[in-house]
Amino acid sequence: MNPIDAAARPAPPRINPLQRIWLRELGMERLWLRTPAAPAVKAPVGPSAGVSAGPSAGSSTGASARASVGAPSALSGGAPAAGLQSAIVAPVPAEARPAVPAIAPPAEGAQQSSPAAATPAEPPSGRASSAIPASILNRTGPPPRPAPKVEVQEEAPPPIPVAEAVKDANLEQLAAQVVACAACGLCKGRRHAVVGQGAQPTRWLVVGEAPGEQEDRQGQPFVGRSGQLLDAMLAAVGMSRERDVFITNVIKCRPPGNRNPKPEEIAACSPYLMRQIALLKPERILVLGRFAAQTLLGTDATIGSLRGRVHHLKTDEGAQIPVVVSYHPAYLLRSPSEKARAWQDLKLAARDL
Ligand code: URA
């Protein structure tokens, strides 16, 4: 045995049976287990360089030893097997090695030569024979592979809940928020979000259900046939959307095919309406249709039981706004005989409440 090698060995640590098998295969079992002479040159005990000369890559015993010794990078990335056994420094069991800094896992294929293995051993730095790889003597070894560049995806900040976002918004900011809103799936199918339209300051706030096709196209509430009927109804009590009334909906985006809005869409959208009420401070609210009435009044009562009387909506500021419920104009278009009842509702809303 090369005296330097022998001297370079640290005191043999305890080895497990698999390591013993491996040493036996390398023909080093006895050498390894012998007590070394006093070290002349202390062999480095490196994280990976120190064990860079593992068994030949094809050895099945070597493979199991790799698994057991637990130094995959050193063993798989080691120098070529040929000629190394004479120069090898005894493998250092994992527990005797310093912690290995986190580096990239070895590339696939244990045969892949490391730079140190591919290059002939560098001239030793005057400390030992050229038979000892510089990687062992100098503890330089193959340069650790750079860790793969992990693209750190900047996580998008979680969306601010609508109720939080609208808290301090003025009407203009609120309108911008509605237009940009993506709080529910309805934003995907909309042409326009419909914020609302009308007079400011507002005497009446008229609340419908959700934009229909025409409203979605034009971005304004109640512009179709329902809208024409609504304008006529308002005119009958001396009100106009230009002068007295602000018109909006519970849901600001059109549900596909005019289906009923889903509970999660209502929950996502209703903070906009509540903020509109807080900002517009209407004298009263006229709610059109079962859906809007149930949502605003927080009830599942029928429209028949809700209309014909005055409700009150308590605002966060402590105000009580009178609320009158009536039929939706679209329903009145389908059921003209109900217009008489709607007329009663309008007169109730117009009364000094
Ligand atoms: N129906 C509604 O409820 N709102 C509109 O804006 C249009 C039709």
C-alpha cells in the first residue's frame, strides 16, 4: 500500500456489513481494518471528492453499496474505475463526512465522467505522489454542479375580496373596480360589466337582477324592452333616470343565457351594490323582481308576500332606507295583467314614506 495512502487514512470508523462487502470487493477490507500508522499527510475527508473513486459503475454490489453508504454524488460521479483502486483513499462512511451543501442531484448515469476524472490528475501540490488524484489531495474534486436554475415564480398576491376592495372606494373608483372585476366566473363571458346609470344625487335607487343581452352589449342597465317599460313606469310617477333615479342590478355581469345567478356569484357581487347604496344614499329603493328582493332583503319569501308594504334596509352607517318591492318589468311584459299591481307598488314608493 502506498504509505501516503495508508497515512492519509483516518482511523477506521465502524463499518456496516454492506460497506464491508464493498471494501472486500475493492480488496481493501483488511487494509481498511488495520490500525493505521501515525499520519504523515492527513488525507482530506471531503464531502464528495473523498469518495470519488467508487466501484466501477456496472458493479451490482457497488450499486447496493451506493445505496447503503449514502453518498450518491461521490460514487456515481467518481473517477474511472481502472487504475483507481491503487490510488483510492478508503471510503469514508457517511456519518464521518461533513454535511454536504445542497447541490444539484447527480445527473443520470453513473458513468458520466466528472471533470476531475476526465482530466489527467493535476500535478500534485508538492504534498504527495502523482498517483493520488488531485481531487483527493486538494479536496477540490470535481466542481460541484451548479444547482439548476429554479425559476422562482413570483406568486400573485391573493385577490382582495370585493367587500374589502370597495370599502373606501368612491363611485368612480367603484365603477372601475366593477369593470375590472374577476371575482366570479361571469367575467369570462361578459362583453361589458354594467355598473349602473342615472342621476346623482339620487332620489330613488332602482335595483334589478342582472344585465341581459342588450345591457351586456351596451354596458347600461335596462336598455332592452324591459328598460322601456321601466322608463314608462317611472315616468308615470314623475321620475326619470336622467334626473331622479339611479338604476343598477344586484349582479353586474350577465349570466350566460340569462340564467339565474348562482349563490357564489351573488356573494361575490353584492358588495358592489351595498357600496353603491352607501355612496348614493337614496331616499328609497325600488326593488324589481323576486331575485333582487330576496337578495337585498335577505329572505326567501315570495314576491307576492314582499310587495305591497314598505321594508327598511339598514345601512352600515345606521340609516334606514325604505324599500318597496315590485314585479320585474320582464315579468310584466309576459303577464300584462299584473301591471295594475305594479302601479300600486309605484304609488306606494312615491308616497311620502
Ligand atoms: N333585467 C334586469 O334585471 N336588469 C337589467 O339591467 C336588464 C334586464
